[in-house]
Amino acid sequence: MRTVEVLLDEAADLVVREAWRRLAEAGLPSQARHRSPTNSPHLTLAACPELTAPIRWELAEVAAALPLSVRFTGVVRFERPTSVLAWALDLDSALAGLHGRVWDAVVSDSPPETLNPLHDPARWSPHVTLGRSRRAGAFAGRRIPELLPAPPLSVRLTTLRSYDTETGALEVLGPRP
């Protein structure tokens, strides 16, 4: 699978990494424990089996629209197959538009059964993951907000990238020349 993600500006990246550090120090699941050099604070927009030429063409236009300013809205927890703790992002019209363009690109040239339904615009919850665990309820009943630094008020989404889950390779997706 190939993810389509967007990276945060340097200041927001540092604050997210500080949140990761604090969670790890408190003995809670944290992205700080994911030691891969590819691990960076990011917002996942979609995933597809491969980035075909038509998908890449559309993603180049998305990359040209960056940077985009967004706002964190606070802590959110998800109980999917894994427990996830994250900072949610305000799904304003600009972010919804960016995400919709990425979704349309991957849908245009991917078998529908290969796409994650949680990335569908009708279900997508924009967030930056702080920690995750396979243990259900890993963050329930915890005083998490007191552990974390305040999220930045304004964040810029700066760089579109893709992560290949099979090879571990990262690729920056830039605008067309």
C-alpha cells in the first residue's frame, strides 16, 4: 500500500514530538517508540495499492496547493482495531477540499475494495496521531490533556509525501514542473 500524507511545519512538528515524548515518559503508548527514520508527525489523507500515473498527475496539483493553514481542535480518541490518541484538526472548507482532491485522485485509478473506508470524505476524521496501541482502551480513564503540551493554534501543512508500506520507502510528491 502507498499512503498519501502531508507533513506539518517545523514548529508544529516539534510540538507533536514533545507530546510523543511526554506520553512515552508517562509509560503510555506513543509514536516516540516507533524508531523508524520515516516516522514523522503527519496527517494521512488516503492510501491506495499504487501511485499510478493518473493518480500522480492529480496529486501534483494537490502538492502545488500547499502550504495550507489548519487548526488543531484538541485531543481525540479512536477505538478501531487499535486504540489511538491524537490531536484532531478542524475540518474547514480548505482542508476538506484538499482531502477531497486526494480522495478523488486515489479513487480514480484504484480498485474500490482496496481503499480504506475511513479515508472516505464522509467518514474521514483529520488527526495527527500521538500514540496507538493494540490494547483496547489504552488511553481510557487517563488524564491525558494534563500530560500533553498545548497543541499549536495554527499549523501549516507543508509537504505531500507517500509511504510505501511494503518497502518502507518515502517519496515526496511535488508539483509538476
